[in-house]
Amino acid sequence: MKKIIRLLMIVVFSLPFVSCGPSKKVIDYEISFDEINESLRINYDKMKSYSATGSAELNLNKINMTVQFELQVLKPSSATIDLFGPFGFEIASAYLKDDSINIYNAIDNQLIKTSLSSERINASEFGEVFKRIIYPLFFGYFNVDVIEADSTEYISTEDKFGVIKFLKNSVVEIYYDRSKYFLSEIAFRKNFSTRKVLISFQELKQFDGIKFPVKIEINNEDTQESISITFKKIEFNKINEELQFSVPDNVKVKEW
């Protein structure tokens, strides 16, 4: 049961601080970084919704398997995720709408209800960041300015640009591929130590003028756990009504 909840939460915050008066330190910052941001914003504006299918390879503590998924995302803030095991066996599903999160554990016929503002999520190390970026991140984009920080560093190398946000007890790093004009990595550090979680966006493809990463890798470098997400089919801007989510009448409900 706990594994199913954990699995859905990890996928939801993959397929994702209080300011003390911001200051900015710039290292080799070039104006073309603004061009990358503008390119990403334009790409993001082209996407109103999308439907996708694919697979996720899970290398987690006591969970090593490949699952199939179906994903629907609709701006500004709703998404559904369905997970299937071998032979199309339903494992779990999730529905996100604004602040609320509903997770259905099909194996135990249980509905877990929570929210982005729940105490559990707020108490997590990067809960506040996920709340701010989760929906735009489904589209491979978010405005770095929504992450309030004590200070911010901008860096530039031959192949990438980076924005490093220094928070109270942690660091968030966002990197962009210079040649592809797209988001390449997001890294989270706790207490300014080595990377804790790394999300990398790979195999960027074009779909009728829309850029989208068809492979996403999520690695927890503390625990050596990982998830590899591969999109097999994607359709953009075909959803014309609110997303639907239903569970059996006799489902057991748990507040989380």
C-alpha cells in the first residue's frame, strides 16, 4: 500500500521557500540566457494540453519493474495519470486539480486524498518548490522567478546556462542546453551538500513546431534509486473538455 502511494507521488512530482530579501550574484551571465527563457515561454504557450502514453522503468527500494502509463495534462492546472502493469493490469491512477491530489490504489481499492498544501508535502524538503512548478513542469517549463530565494547565481559554460537558487537550507539548480534552447536538468541539494535528486530531460523532439523531451530520467543520488520515463506517443492540443476521474462506488477513502 505504502509502495503504491510512494510510486504515484514520485511519478506525479517527476512527470516537480521562503525569501529573506533576494540578492543576485552573476557569474559570466550573457543576454542570450534571456533568449532561452523567451524561447521556452513561446514553446510553453503553444501547448494548451496533451495526451501521452509510454513506459517507466522503476529502480526503487523493493520496487524494480516496468510500468506503462497514460498521461493527460490540461492547462492551467489539471492532470490525470494511469499506471498499468503486465497485460494491462491496472495498478493505480492519480488526478491533480489545482491544489487537490487524488490517488487511487487499484490493488487495495483505496482512494488517498491529499493536497499540494498538505502538512506532509509542506514538511518535505522541496515541497514549496514543487507546489510552484509542478503544472508548468509537465510541459517542460517553469519561470525560475517563482522560486523565491535568499540569493541567485547565473552561470554560463560552453554548452549550458544555469540558474542556482540558494534557499534557507537547500539549493535548487536549473540548467538549460545552450544549443537546443531547452531545459536540460534540475538538481536539488539539501543543506548545500551533494545532489539529492537530479531530473534530466533527454531526447528532445519536435511535434508540429512544439519541442518536447520524450525521455526523462529521475535519480536520487542519496539512495541510488531511479526512474526512467519514456514517452511513446504524444498528441498536443486535442483535449477540449475537463479531465475526468472516477473510482468504484465501494472504494475505501483515506486522508493523507
